Amino acid sequence: MTDTVHRELELPCSPREAWEHVIDPSWLGDDGELPTTPGSDGWISDGDDVRYLIVEEVDEENRLVYRWATFAEEPSRVEIELTPTPEGTRISISESPIEVTARASLVLR
């Protein structure tokens, strides 16, 4: 079983214009920083909730992948893909939970 959430929408604009909307953190919350360099970290706040994120992959105007989480919720992986269409740009967004396992080692001497 998978808990992946997938949404698609089409914007009547070019992939370049759609990309500017995707990397603007205001569509995700009230404030934040959504970097576009792999390995960079950022954050998104929405009211009292803050999500921390790490960028995994960036293909400007085509694809953005990041992992994000709060201290209260399990992390998830978000994949955003932009595809040109005759009418504009299709944006596909998928979010999947990331299974987290904690490991601890105890060394007795």
C-alpha cells in the first residue's frame, strides 16, 4: 500500500513562468525559503507550523525534488514536474511518505 498523493494542474503560461511560481514559497505557506540548489536546506512556515526541507534534485523549468518534515510529522518526499502543453504548462506534484527507522547502538565495556 502506498500513501502517495498526486495532483496535476495546468497553468496557461510558459514553463519558465510556471517555474517561477513553483520556486516561490508563498504557494506552500505564509513565509519561507525554497532554495534551488541540490543539497541546500530551507523552510516553509504556515501559521505556527514550520516545515524544514532539503533539496534533492533541480532541473530548472522541468523538475524539483525535495524532502520535508516538521518535528511533529513524519518526513515526505515531494516531486514536482513541469511539462509543456499546447495550452501552457502541466505541473505534476507527488508527495510520498519516507519511512524513517531509528538506530541506536549501545556499547558496553
